[in-house]
Amino acid sequence: MHVEHLPTPRQLLAPVALLLMGCCLAFGAGPASANHVSCGERITADTTLDRDLVNCPNHGIVIAADGVTLDLNGHLVDGDGTPAADCDPQKEPCDFGLFNDGHDGVTVKDGSVREFASGVLFGTASGRARHNRVLGVSATRNQFAGLGIFSQVRSLVRNCSGDGSLDREGSGMQLADANHVRILNNSFRHNAQNGLVTFESNRNLIERNLFLRNDEEAILMEGGNRFRITRNRVVRNGGGITLGPGSRNVITRNRVSRGREGIRIEKGRGNLVAHNVVIAAHRAGIRLGIHKPSIGGAHNVVRRNLVRNSAVDGFLVGKKDAHSLLLGNIARGAGDDGFDVGSRSANLTRNHAVRNGDLGIEAVFGAIDGGGNIARNNGNPAQCTNIFCS
């Protein structure tokens, strides 16, 4: 998937469009006065569940005040798996499991939610909510997203899971219009589209998460700047870590294996890809730019990564990518070239290419030779083209 085929902002946020447009909630139930909460109830004080909520026809629990802690206490909040009857999503938000209606300082923790349109949804109709937390919540078999974090600042999602979203565009987690959010130690598995998709968000941390067997990308970023994506495990997804337009992001110390591609920067400036391990990608291990349509980024740095056993190329640089530096990387066992570089402004310095099927380094004429490149025991006896290799 490349950026031109990504959903528009309206399509991406369709499940919560009315929330972002400022629709109001109107429920018959008042604030919960005790811990015996019913489906669809609004709570305005700290609440601990004393039982499961089963087959909720619309919302599970709505948080309607600042500073509220909802302790699920190990319990399940369960939808009925069908669109809410008598709820028009063109007029009001419908079928959210745990719904923070734009309030600050909210914590939801320690339980599970399933079979809603979106399992956990934190959002606000205007401005941005602050200092919210989702801790230890398992969100499974929801239609569009397990976890939705929209218009948030300085929030935290930790030790949660977003698994098995069912819609063909369903994701484990959606992050949009959110800054300084920390996404730590979560798992995103078996979703019909992406593990985690981000849209127009900046300065967020994605660290130590597991992405397993999502049908499309493990992490798909569109329009993200100054993210730090580090120490994640990405295993057997349709794709790996993909960055569309975005600048000054750091992708470091991740382990990516057995996806369509490992790490791909389609377009953006000043991004760093460093110290990652990519194993057995079905195409390229690490890629800068794409061919159809032909686009690329600029001034990206790919440094000290290990790519092993890619089915095609280890490292691939498209011709439209400009002034990127490949420094100290290792390509081993690729089916085709260790490094396939189509950009005349790319700089190759101190890279190693060993036992790849064709050339160690296949560089277009004019590529910058920074020296110190090594190519040995590759299938093509020339070892390198347009770059000197020892």
C-alpha cells in the first residue's frame, strides 16, 4: 500500500466522524451513583465494575466528566456485535464500548471490551483532551478499531491489546490528531487491515509493542512527524513499518520479520532508520521511495541496520529519493541484490553485502561512493556496479 491509495481523512475517521464534528450525547440514564453499572450508562465519578456487561445494544460505558477512573476490575464489557438499533450515525455517535466524551485526566483500566464498532474510543469534538490513560484493556473483535485515540495530548496506552478488528479496513488501533501520546507494551494481532494506523499526529512514542499477523501493515503512518518507533516486534504481517509523508521520525531497534517489506519510507525528509533487524522480507528489507507512482523522500539516513534473507533486495532506493545516506548497513542472503540503488544522489558508505543472489551493490551511475563498502561471495562475480567495493 502506498500513500496515494490510503483512505482520505474522512474515510479514515468514518467510525467517529460525528464525534469529531461535535455531536452531543443524549441518554436517559443519569450519572452512575454506584458500581452496579448498566449498559449505556454515563459515569461522572470513579467507578469499579462489579460484574460483566453483556450484549450491550449501543454504547457500553460513557465517561462524562474530567478526572474519572473506570476500573473494569477484570470484567468484560460486551456489545451485541450488530449496529445499534435506532441510532443514526449521521446524527449521533453509535456503538462505542468504552467512550471518553472529550474529558481530561481519565483512566480506563484492567478489563476487556469486545464486539462494538470501536472498543475503546477517546476523543473530543473541539480542541484536544489531555492526560488520559488506557491501561491493561483487551479490545477484541470490534468492527473498525480496538482502540481509537483522537485529538489527544500527552496520553498513554499501555499493556493493552487491539486484536481481530473485523471490518476490511479495521485496525487494532487508530491514532489521529494526537500529539505526545505514548503507546507502550501493547499487542496488535489478527486485524483485517493494519495493526496501528496514525494520521496527522506528531511527537508520539511507539515502543515495545507486538504486531502479529495483521493483514496489511503492522504500522502505517501518514503525515506523522517526530515519532519515535523503537524496540517493537513485527512478525508475519502483510507489511512492516511504512511511513508516508512524514519528517524527522526515528525508527530504531525494531525487529521485523516475514512481511511483504520490512521498513519503507515512501516520502518524507530527515528520517532516521537505524539499528533495526529485518529478516525474510518477501520483497525488500528496507526501502526508500516507491516506483509506481514514482515518489521519494529526501535527506533520510539509513544506518547500521541488518537485513537478512530478503526474497528480492536487501536495501532498495528508488530513483526519486534524494540525498539519502546509507551508512554501515549489512545485507546478507538477499535473493537479488544486497543494495539496489536507483538514486544518483544517494551516498553509500561502509556498507557490507555478503552472499546475496546477484550483486552485492547495484548502484546507478552517479551514485556517491563514500568509501569503505565491502561486497563478498555474491552471486554476480562483478560484486558491485558504479561503486568501488573491496
